[in-house]
Amino acid sequence: MSETSAVKERPEHLKHYFVDSDQQFDAAKMGMWVFLVTEILFFGGLFAAYIVYRSWYPELYLQASTELNTFWGTVNTAVLIGSSLTVAMAIRSAQLNQIKGLIINLWITISLAFIFMVIKFFEYTHKFEKGIFPGEYYTYEGIAHEKANIFFSIYYMMTGLHGVHVLIGIGLMIFLVVKAKKGAFSSAYYTPVEITGLYWHLVDVIWIFLFPLLYLID
């Protein structure tokens, strides 16, 4: 077989520096896992700040958490858990070469992510109307504690950063839908779908930790 024929037999998605598709997939997945570890370390700093300040001001956390809407927090938790299921179904559809199912499940996941962000928008808006802002901009007088702004600064940092990750996930999945409609994915190549799914599962797991720490303090 000539060198030209060998090159032509290489799949279009296979980069020249990989031996085969399996090696490329394993490298991409490993790279994503390394990235996810750095994300965990990043959020770990915020979780550490949460733990330290809660140990210093336990009564503050009990008072301030009453200003968070547990009902909508629960709804958002259910929404993200559902989105984890649909993104897993999207990956499975790609593995089975069911491109229509892949696109449908991606759109459902995107819709659930938008629902999460809309609910979070109204939560933020309600707090802003009361004067519950982070840091020195805090003006709410409904909590009798001079350090009340500390809790809400941590709240906005943790949930805001998480929200940015949700928006990034939405963008990635819209990109996948566009590529899927162009026939970029199949049972032989679905690496971008798989690694985006891993990213989205991390986003969901982080919220599962945030919800009880912020909303269910007792």
C-alpha cells in the first residue's frame, strides 16, 4: 500500500500526531480529567473560605440562609440532575450512531440549563431589590449581624462562578448541535460529546454540594 493510500484511509477527525482514533480519544479524555481536577481545586478554595467563615460566624450563616429560597434551590437541583441524565443519553445516542437522538438530547440539556439560569436570575434580582449585594454594597437591614455581607459575598462568588460554568456548558452544547447537524459525529467519533458530558457532570456535582451548604443550613 502506498503512503498516499495510507493517508487517505485515515479518518478525517484523526490528527496526524495520533496513531489511531482510540489513542486520540484516550488523550482527549485524559486531558479533560486533568482540566476537571484543576476546576475542583479552583472551587476548593471557595469551599475552604466557606468552611472557615462558617466556623467563625455560625449564627450568621443560620440567619442569612433564611434569605435564600429553598424551594427554587430544590427545583434547580432537580433541573440539573435531569440535565445530567439527558447529557448521558446524548453520549449514548452518539455511541449508537443515533444522531437525531444526540441532537434532541443536547437540546433538552440546553433547555434545562437555560431554566436553571432563569431561576437563578430571578433569585438574584429578588435579593438585589432588598439591597442584598456582596461586600461593601450590602445595604439590607433584615439580618441583625454586622458581618452579614460576608455570607452573601461567598454566596455570590460560589453561585456566580458556577453560573459562568453553566453558560460555558450551554455554549459548548450549542456548538455540538451545530457540528452534529453537519454530520461531524458518529459511533466511530464522538470524543467532543464525551468530554463535554464529563464537563457538564462536574457542573452538576458542584451544584449538588453548593445547594445543601448554602440553602439547607440548620
